[in-house]
Amino acid sequence: MSKTSVQYQTQVNICREIFLAKTKDYGTSWRVLRPISIVDQIFIKAQRIRTLQEVGTSKVGEGITGEFIGIVNYGIIGLIQLSLGDTIVEDMSHDSVQILYEQSLQLAINTMDKKNHDYGEAWRDMSQESFADLILVKLLRIRQILQNDGKTLISEGIDANYVDIINYAVFALILIEEGKHRA
């Protein structure tokens, strides 16, 4: 297993643990979220990262790391919601949620492996600011696709954008863990 795969697994294990613990606390209340609401939740987190990058301090005591973890988990929620279709109030079993989480995560991992091969791990030389900006770009693209009733002419769909968002956030978490980016 490559260094990147090990580091990626370490970070997604943290994200998964938090997601599943929150699912025990809150159930699957996120099932009610419509696509635009998920986009907005990720947008809030990415925008907060940008603000913290620019001002350098947090008044609520939570740093950038937690926001990237939240982005990963909301990206997974986005993929799950796409796969399930209708947004409803639904109490799903913990086991069902874990299976759906793993399926969505596997899509992100497979994409990361392919892109890492083709791009030669260029992400390792990217700034934390670029990760936040690229996540925001992907969110704006999803918003536009939603305004187009989910249709694209030649571009990737909503799912591909969520996968990229997840991977950018995991890469940022890896670089934070390595001490190359601020937490």
C-alpha cells in the first residue's frame, strides 16, 4: 500500500468515526436535506476555512481541521442522497448508513487512485488556500447543475464534483497532519 493510500485511510477513518458517532447522536436527520442544502452546508465550511486563512484566528475555538472533516462528511452525505433519491425524513439503521458511507467513500478512493496516477500527486505541492478555493469552485458548479435540473451538456455531474470535494478535503487533512498546512 502506498504512502498516500495509508495517509488517506488514516484521515477517512477519522472522518468516518465522527460521522458514525454523530449518526448515533442525531440519527439520520440529514436525510431531509435537499441537494442545495448540502451544497450550502459545505459552502459554509469552505467559506469559514477561507476566513480563518485570511484572518488567522478563530473566535469560536474550532480550527480548519474540523471544517475539512465536515466537508468530507457532507460530501459523503451528498453522494448518499444522490444514490437514494428522494429526500425524506427517514430513520435508517446504523448498519445501513455505514454501508452507504463505505460505498460512497469507495467511489472517492477509486477516483483518487486513478487521478493520483495520472497527475503524479500534484496535490502535495498545493496550498491550503487552493484546496478551499477549488472546493468553492466545485460547489458553484453543483449549484449551476442544480439550476439546470441536474443536467450537463459535456461536463461531469454532481457526483463527480462531490468526489473531488471529498478528495480535496482529505488531501488538505493529510497535509495538515504532515505539518505542511495549518490546522
